[in-house]
Amino acid sequence: MTYTGDPTDWLNIPVPAAGDVSSAAEESLRSNIPDWVLEILTKALTDENGDGTLGDGFQVSDDGGLDIEVSAGQGFIGGLVIEAAAPTGKADLTDDQVNYVFLKKTATTFEDQSFTVEISLSDSMADAILIAAVTCASGDITDVTNTPTGRAPYIRDNPNPQIINDIPGLKVVAPSGGNYTSPKTAIEAASAGDVIYICAGTYDEAATIIIPNNNLTIIGANRGACILNFTAADANDCIDLNGKDGLRLADFQVQAVAGKTGNGISGTGCDRPKIHRVRIVADGLTTAINLVTCDRAEVTRCEFESGYVGGKHSFYADGCDRLIFESNDIHLTGVEPTRGVSIFDSDACQVITNTVRVDDPAANTFIMYTRANLDDVNSFSRWAGNIIVSTGGDGYGIVLGAAGDPRYLDDTQVLGNTIFNCLEGIRVGAVGVRQTRVHDNNVRTCTTGISDVGTDTDDKDNT
């Protein structure tokens, strides 16, 4: 069996119509498991029709030697389903009631190792996947169905690596029981298109993780529980995207020791990287996420928490056209970063609905900053719906271009932002910033609300 799932829609779990319990999406929502994980497990526990539903003759198999078949006319021994020429009555089965068959979460699927199937009269069992429902009379199996009707395998908890670690295309990292115990080893062994699933745990890594191939999905159990802890106090990056395209990273935490001065996640020349729900915690990194010439990048719902001692940026992008930086939470604490979010030389970017809090910024801190590089013209970006709070009354909220800057930044929109307690709320900082639209912003308790030396700025309805 080969994993052929396409996790293209890896972040969007479709909500099915009410009562549509046959869809994998419903099961994903019900069990709080990402839909791509459910898809893998559905393929691991699949029926002959391949439609995600179970019925008579349902078979479970994988490449590791696990082979279970449940059908009328078969029996059970010690809770394990076995083939039998004639029905065999066993104490595990109860006559005239529904016997629910579960694959235990503690099962192993390595070749020549055992697995566990258990029987219950309830359709609820902790740490187990519901396989089928069996009825019997006089000790004989009379019927096997999946219940509720048309329902995909029910996953009641985060998947255990021992259930899914033999599926080609999936590499499972876990403190024990997975394919790997090191995220670095698993990722750097991955082929194009593979999925690397990192179970909960803290994983110490001494060296940079270098992405080896395109179209990898690296996803953790949860950014609060899955921690990649980089232990070397050096100037190297934590994760290097290495120019690979179509990467997806989600649901883990990058943590670096004090004295590490590289970048958290760094990429140059990567097309379409997606970074979602990643938390980066460090006191010394130069930049938490650093992207250069990475078109169509998406950084969404990430958390940036750092002192940035001597650092420069929480997020930096240069030459990243059509970038989306959305709904991220940034907290810079007790130090003097020169920049918070910086986007340079990038067309048609969206910086929207982010929250930035800066404790005691220096006077030269640009909390959000954009400009074009020398001799370039950059156009049509949108900075909207962001909330910026400075606790020290210093720094600049949103800065478009710097004084004396000869570069051109055209048709930027600054809309609906809330900026509190800065030295300046919004600065249109150079004559090369042209046709800027500054509307409906709420700039409060700033020494200067909006300053403008740009060309043809449209400034309306700000408070």
C-alpha cells in the first residue's frame, strides 16, 4: 500500500452538511485530527471500494505484515480476528448484541510484530480506532457492518506513530515507537512529496535542519507540545528551506538557546512556502523568519516571542512578491529591535490582521516597515487591520519608506489599522512613496499620529 494522499488542502478542513457523517471531513472535525492525517489513516484502514466507508468484508492491511479481515463467517481468538472455515464462538463476543471491533492505538504494524484488536459493547474506547461492528448468535458471527452507517474509521485521539509508521511517504518522528526520534534525521531523509509528522515531545537538535526536497509537508502534533529545541549557541539558522518549492510547515515550536544568533526559519528562492501555526521562541536570533525571493509565500497564525538581543527582525521578507502575512501574533520583549515586520522590494503583498506588541522599544524601532530597494518600483501592497501596541511610547508603528530614500513605493494601502502609544503612528517617509491611501486608521496616544512627506497621499477618515 502506497500513500497517495494529496495534502494540498492541508489547512482547510471542509465542514460537511449537517448529518453527513460519511465524510472524512466530519471525522476530522469530530476527532480534532488534521484531515491529511485522517486521509493517511483511512488509506491504512481502507475498504476494497476505496470510498472511505466500511462494510462486510472490510480489510485492514499494510506493508508491515498487519492483515485483518472482518466478515460474516469468521471468528475471534483472544480478541484477534482470524480467518476460519466455519464461524467460531468465543467469549469475547456477546450474542444478540453489537460487538464493536477496535484497533488499539498501542498496536504495532512492523512485520512479524503483534497487533491488538479489542472487542467492546460500547462504540467508545479510548486510544483506539473503530473498525467495525459485529453481531452474532449462538456464538456465530452473523453480520459485520461499519457503524454508524457510512462512517469512516473513527480516530479518538492524536494518531500514535505505531499505527501509521509503515505507510510509504509518511515519516513519523516520536520520542519512541516512530520511524525516527530526530526531526532533523527524518526531514533530511525525506523524498519529494513526503509528509513528516512530528509527535508531541521536545527534540534537541544541535545543527541546522536542511530541507532536502520540494513539496514536503512538515507538521507537528501541536506548537505547544511539539518543540524543536536548537541547543548550539552559534550563528547558524535553525531551519533552512534550502531553495525548495511547495513546502508546508505547521504546528510546531522552534526554540533556540541564548547565544544563537542565526535565523529561526530561513529560505531563499523558495516558491510557495507555507508556514502556519509555528511558534518561534528565542532571545538572540537575528530574525525569526527570514525569506528572500520567495514568491507567493504564506505566513499565517504564527507566534513570534523573543527578546531579540541585538536582533533586527521578527519577520523579514525581501523580493517576495504576492506575500501573505496574516493573523500572526508578535511579542517583542524588553529590548531594542531595529525592526519588527520588514518587507522590502516586494509587490502585491498583504500584511493583514496581525497583532504586534512591543515592550519598551527604542526611538528608532520601526514596528512595521516597507520600502523598495534602490532603483526599483514596488506597488499595490496592503497593510490592513493590524493592531500595534507600544508599551513605552516610542518607536514608529507603520513606516513606508525612510527619509531621503530615493526608492519608489507606489499605490500602497494602509487601511483600518489600530496603533497605540508610539512616537509616530503612521509615517509616509519619503517623496518616493506615491499615491498612498491612508484611510480609517485609529491612531491613539501617539506623539504624532500621521506624518507625511510622500507624493499624492490620499489621507482620509483617520482618527
